Amino acid sequence: MTAPQDLVTDEQLVAYLDGELASDEQSALAKRIAADPELQRRLLVLSGGNRPFRQAFESLLAQAPEERLSSLLPAVVPAAAPQGRSRSWRAVAAVAAAILLFLAGFATNSLLGPGASLRDLVAGSSRTQDDDDWRQAVAEYLTLYSSDTLANIPDDDAMRQREIDSLRAKLALNLSARRADVPGLSFKRAQLFEYDGKPLGQLAYLDPATGPVALCMVRSDDEDAPPRTEQREGFNIVFWTQAGHDYMVIGRMPFPRLENLAKNFSDRLAG
């Protein structure tokens, strides 16, 4: 049983994401996250779930009538608000600004036009950012992986089969242990996360030459799209949309090899 003093709070995880911990605390927490699937799940949720709201509030603040807000904020923000954490103050100020703008009708008229609501603004931001955000969340999370993270996972065929069965059921995937086995890579585990209220699946592999490689997928309403490439957090990424799912393959292997791997996965999942 985890002792109370060993529990990791959401505040600590957010501070970790924002780089606000001391270097030794950051390193110690990174090691705990890499070894704890529940912490990984929570980090992924915190990493991705707050982005659309933050961007919506940033947009509101950029157009806010600053003089009026300056006079009104003291009545909204508690006098005892912490002063030492800029992120906390920014979050409080953003929420307060959004409330004030909404009540005044400023946000809906200037940003969206007559008849729109703040909910439309946030939902619109989410719609335009979802494609990028889930890949960014995965890339940030994968920075916690090292070759040792995966090498230390024991080979357990029965466990992997249960993990794959769970992914197949949650994501309606044409997936099996045979389809997940890729020549040249060591299949280590299948994991189920949650991103923005939707299941996110990951197949984790170990490449002896370049380290961790992952195939990740979420449900999608978008039309099929061919593979495209990008780089995030030092990783190469190939991503595409196929049969109601968004996919990405991410790792440090060169793009030509990663693109071949993506085609391999695409053919297997379609077969």
C-alpha cells in the first residue's frame, strides 16, 4: 500500500509538466512516472486535457479590455491568492477574465459573432487542436521512456494477450498478438490510456538500434488521410487516419524506416 507521503498529487504532476520542480525533484518524479502506469495515465490526461481551455483563455486575454479588467479583478480573485507561482496566477486571471468577458458579452460578439457562446469558443478550440494535441501529449509522455524502461518488462505472452484484447475491445481494432508482432522490433506491452475523454491505445516496442518505438491510436470522425511526417520533442513521427482511427508511429529511428514501419502497421490493421 502506498504511504500518504509517497502519493503524487495532480499539482505535482502539473508542476512537472511546466518544469517548475527543482532538478532533483524533476528527475525523481520522472523515474516514478516511467515505472508507474497509473501515473503515466494521469500525466497524459493532465498534459492533454488542459490545452484547449488554456488556448481559449489566452485568446480571450489577448483581446480583453485591460483597464476594465484591472479594476474588476480584485473583486474576483481572492486577496490571499498565492504570489509565488506565476502559472497559478495566470490560471486564476484567465478564468476571471473569461468570466468577466462572458458576462459583458465581449467574447461572444468579438470572437465568434452574435448568438455564439463561450462553450462554442472552447469547443471550437478543441476541435481545431485535437489532431495536434493528442500527438503532442504522446510525444511528451514518451520522453519519459528509455531503452531500460522497456527492456526490464518481463516477457509474458498471456499478459500481452490480455492487454491486446482490452485495446481491441475499447477501440474496435482489427488487432491480435500476431498482427502486433513486427520483425526487427521487440513487442513489450499494450497499454490503454484516456485522452480528452476518449480511449488512447499504445503498442510499445523496443528497437535495439534506436530505443523505444510506439504505435498509438485514437478513434476519429475524420476521413481517411495518407501518412504525413513531423517531429516533436526530439522524436520522428508518421501519422495517418484510417477506417475511423487516427494513428501515429513515433520513435527515434530515421524517417525512411519509420515510414516503412507505418505502412507495415497500416497493412496489418487493414488486413
